[in-house]
Amino acid sequence: MGAKRTPREAWVEEGLRALASGGVGSVRVEVLAKTLGVTRGGFYGYFADRNALLEAMLDAWERESIDEVLERVKQLDGDPREKIRLAGQLTLSVDRLLPIDLAIRDWARRDAAAAACLRRVDNERMALLREMIGTFCDDSDEIEARSLLAFSLAIGSHFLAAEHPGHTHTEVRAMAADILLNRPHMR
């Protein structure tokens, strides 16, 4: 009886973990094999080389970031603002997708395939924002501006180190989201 093979998805998942924690340079076959407790040989049963793994990682991230998020958002009935909140919560979850997202943004600065994948994901995210904001805003220019500002807030706030006298960073983000989504501000 042969040894049980490490599933392809385990290699991809471990690659995404390595990417999130140390950037694309930390996605190394030897290190992944050691972390998985297997030999490198099993890797080559699924992937021709490291680049094939990187491509599979981008595909998995794109699926999870777009297809799975949109599926969950479509299941939610009700207020479009709540759908935007849920999409943001899912796509920028600190425990899962946010670290991968930020690592891919960094990687995309130097790699055409990562940049193309990131562009597709960002375009889908912007399309969802436009659609949802368009339910409570009629002006196409304002829809585009609010969508850009909302997306910039979601991504950019993770790079800001500014202090907010009298408020926490979370409180200020919530106030900004209330303004962008035309929600009454709750104190």
C-alpha cells in the first residue's frame, strides 16, 4: 500500500499562509514541504514548478475573494449597505483574507501575473460597490467617487499610522463609512 499523498489544496493553502506572513519570497517548496511534514517529491506530482504553485495560489485567492464572497453577499436579504459591510468584513478579515490581500498587493508591484489577478479582483470589488451604492445614489459620478473612497478606506486604512484625537481608529473608520454610505451616524 502506497503512502498517502498530501492534497494539492494543502500545498496551495500553505503557500498562501507563507505569502501572508512573509511575502512571495517566503513561498519556497522546501519550506512548505517541511511545514507540511512531507518530502518535496509530492509537490511535483501537482505542480511543474514554483511558478505553477504561485499561479494556483492566485487562482485560489481570487476564487475566495470574489466568488465565495459574492455568493455570501447574494444570500443576504435587505439593505445594500449591509451587503457592502458584509463584503468588506469577509474580504478584509484580519484572520484570513486581509494578510493575503496585502501580500498580493505588494507582490503585484513586481509581477505581471499577480498584478493582473489583483486588477480582476479589485474590478469585481468596485463593481459590487457601484451596484450597491447605486441603490441609494443616483448620480453616476458620485457613485464612482463613493465607491473609490469606500474601497480606498478599506485598503488604505491598514497602512495609516495616524492618530485620531478623541477617537479610536475603528471609530473614525466607522464614521467615514457612515458618510460614504449615507447612513446616520451613531454616537
